[in-house]
Amino acid sequence: MSDFINQEERAYRAWDILVSCASQNKKITYKDIASFLNLKHHRPVRYFLDIIQDYCLNEKLPSLTILVVNQSGFPGPGFIAWDVNNFNEGIKLVYEYNWKNIPNPFEYAKTGDTHTKFVKKLILIPDNSQDVYSKIKVRGIAQQIFREALLEVYDKSCAFCGITFKEALEATHIIPWSKCNSKDRLNINNGLLLCSLHHKLFDSGLLTVTSDYKIKFLNGKGKIKNLTKYNTLFTLDLQNKNIRLPKDRIHWPKIEFIKEHNKMT
């Protein structure tokens, strides 16, 4: 018998409870939300509240979890999304927000799916990413899953400079989200794991990858007047160096995506 508990499914059910509270200008206790979810104790509440809190932070939304309070009338120590010294202001932001325009971001979990399951599917057969994308209704969640898959296949290091500071690593689309087909939005062959600096340079067209997987600074448009000085400034000598590719060739960036990206820049 499995002891696995799908906290994302609990987050799915808790989201609607919190949105209902927000619409009624109400708060809810840890004990009461546990009761609504048929939990025997309120201690596990923090696990799915963390998931909701992280989503709100990532999407720059007022944090719904500020509505969950203890006997003192304030959130517990796990709440970090707002300064509790300005508690009333945080509550006001949640009450005034139009939550009806935000679909439940965890709807995928009502059938038992999880981030982990989706990541495994993306890694196993990248070309089947359309199936995963069809089950996720919210862009923010899709991008989180895309990043988790890229972190795995790129061994948690920037494909350009090799930095392994996880908080600085970002999922980069080769063909941008807004310009690629829905079937390629979660395709890891359309992705690179880059540090935030190289992500920005790649997206801006100052830095790219050639069809033989080499790094190239682009100076044809006059964006960088002195390429040598630019390299020295960032203490990075990346010109014509090979990118760090995933171990399994099935996860390598597709050449057609790279060529299309370079046409756009």
C-alpha cells in the first residue's frame, strides 16, 4: 500500500476554498481548512499551503494563504509571502483582487497528476509534450514543469557557463513561448537551461547557439561595439565554445529550433 499523499491535489481543493473566502472578505483557520479537506489534523495543511504560496509568489499575485490564520488571528511561521507587520494591507489586497479571472492553477491534480509525473513524461519522450501541455491550463504551472525537466536533463548547470547555483538557473525557450506551436511549448528539445544573465543575452539576440552547438556572440546589428571588451567585462570567454549538452542525445536541442531562433534574431 502506497503512503504517497498528493499535496497538489489538496492544493487544488484548497484553492477554491480560499478564493471563496476572499470573495466574502473572510479569513479561515488552519483547523477549519483541514476539516473542509477531511484531514484528521491541521498539521499537514502547511504542505499544500506552501504550494499555493509559491505559485502566488511566482505569478506576483496577492498571496491567498494570508487568509489562513491561527488562534492569534495571524498566519503561522511558514507564511513568507507578505510582511505580517502590514497584515491588514496584505489582507486588503487579497480581498480586492478579482480572483474570478484566475483559473484554479492546480486543476491538473484533480485526476491524480503531479509535477513529478509530468516531468518524467517530458524527459521520457520529449516529442509527446503536447499531451502534458493539454492537461495544464495555466502558463505559470507549465513553465515551472518545463524548468524542472530542464534542470534534470542539464544536470542543474547552465548550458553556457556551467554555473550550478539553482536559484540563478532559468528555463529558456529556443523558439519563444509566444511564437512556437503548443506542442513545442513544453518540449525540452526547444529548451536550454541558462543562468539569468545568459538567458537575457540569448533572448535579446546578443548571444546564440549555432547549428553545431557552439556559443556565438552576435555583433552584426551593432549592439556590442567592442566584443573583446564585452567578454572581459563578464570574465567569460565563451565565443565558439561548445555548449554543455545533456548526457542523453534525445534531450539535445533540435537543430531546426536553433535555426528558427537565429532567423528571428
